[in-house]
Amino acid sequence: VTNGSALIQFRPGAFAVGEAVQPVILRYGTRPLDVSGAVRGYEVFLYAMLQPANSLSVEFLSPAVPSQAELSDPRLFAGNVRAAMAAALGVPCTNHSYEDAWLAAVAHE
């Protein structure tokens, strides 16, 4: 739902378990069409099919092991993992959620 210019908030569910997580970042090619702007599932497929070439790189970051403070606060753990991923991508973090991004996209229509 996002356009790749920032990382939105992560939901804390996967971080509440208290186990290490494996951050993975995806980098999509942006020429001539950017599929990250698609709102609905079929749009991603359509945009991908309209591109003469598609590129995607997958980067596995170092596993994130929760500290004692992060074990008791999954939101802190999620925020720290998100900050590391944003730094690797070279984009800022935003305090918007998936729902905020979805509502903005729907309102734009």
C-alpha cells in the first residue's frame, strides 16, 4: 500500500513472541512503472505485466535478537527492527499505520 518513500509502523504480533526475527528488505525496480503504487492485488499483477522488464532484489539483514527491554515491550522491538530496515533502505520511518495508508489510498480515489 505504501509507495516506498517511508516505512510505516509494524504490528507488534510477530515481535510479541520474544524470539529473534529475520528482517528482509525488498527493492523493486522503478522504471518505467512502479508496482509499489498499486492499491489492489490485481493492480500489482497488471503493472508487472505492463513493464518490459521487472527487477527485484532481496536483502537479508542480520537477525534481530530482542533485548531485555524489547522482550517486555513488543512495540519497542518492532520499532527498533523497523528503524534498522529503514536505515538499510535509506528511507525514514513514519508513524502512520497500514490502515492509514489504505484509507489515504481509498480517499484518493
